[in-house]
Amino acid sequence: MGLKERREREREGRRQLILDAARKMLVEKGLNDTSMNQIAQLAELGVSTIYFYYRSKEELFAALQQEGLDLLYAKIEHAIRKGKTNAEKVRKASLAYLRFSEENKDYFDIMNYFLSSPGEIFTPELKRQVDQRGDKILGLVVKIVEDGMDKGEFRNVDPGNFSLLLWGTLHGLIHFKKMKDTLLKGRSHEKVFLFAVNHLVRSLC
């Protein structure tokens, strides 16, 4: 390995240390109670090193948000490839989101933190970068719906509106898992989740 490659690997290693520490701090303490000093201490790096990679706390947390969205995109794209029909692809994409919330809970919690925040956290440019990742995920469903309509599997609907309706429903239902002893008492959360997905899929046919 050459000197240039070694330095690049070291830089990437430090970047990952910073992101790992920031993810842990955000989940445990929230954005307002997390400082760059605390992140530096947890990562065992100097504060100046943190600022070399990220100019602000908001930029650092935007990078975390983008990291989570990129991971979710990859999981959904992989799941979709296993679907034989477009209806099956919608179901597999939906289940991939549910599994993501279970298997990558830290990322899901970070995404939810920013989605549920009452005010704007990021600058317009950072928000644009994060939104681009979200648009890519919505775009996967849009393409499925468009293909389904082209093949006569689905009736004519607005693909963008359906994509928003699907993800809004899925995101809300995932949070219902916390109500297993109240609203969901005696019910399987996953079965309720799949009932909603199947209902939305049938609305396309």
C-alpha cells in the first residue's frame, strides 16, 4: 500500500470514528445537548480534528442522516430485485423499511429525530443534500408504480402521491410498535403493518 492510499485509509477511519461517536451521542442525548467537544472526547480525537472534517455540528449530523438514508436505499433496492411482480416489489420495499427500523435502529432513530423536529435544523444547502437522498428512496417506489401502470398491472394513479402515501403510512405504523400493550394489545404489529401494505397495494389494482 502506497503512502497516499494509507493516508486516505487513515482519514476515512477518523471520519468513521467521528460519525460513530456522533451517532451515539445524538441517540442518547439529542442534538441540543450534544457538543462537538463531547463528540471529540468520545471519538478520542482533538476538537480541531472534528472541525477539519465537519464545519459544524449540523453538518456532522446531516452527514449521519445521509449515511442512514443511503443504507436504507441500498436495502430497499436489494429487496426490490427479488420481487417478480410490481405488487410484490412494493411489498418487499415496505418490509425492507420495517426490517431497517429493527436492524438499524440507531439510523432509524436519527432519521425520525429530524423528521419529527418542529423546526428547521439544517441550512438550506444541507437540507437539500439530505432531501436528495430521501427523494431517491421515494423514486424507487415511483418507478415501480410507473412500470406497473405501463404493464397494465396497476390502474392509473399519481406515482408521486402514492409513494408519499406509502412511506407516510409505513413510518407512522412502525411507531405503533411501541403500543404493543395498549392499542396493539392482542395484535401482531407485523400483521397490522402487512395489512396496511396489502391494502395500499390493492388500491393500485
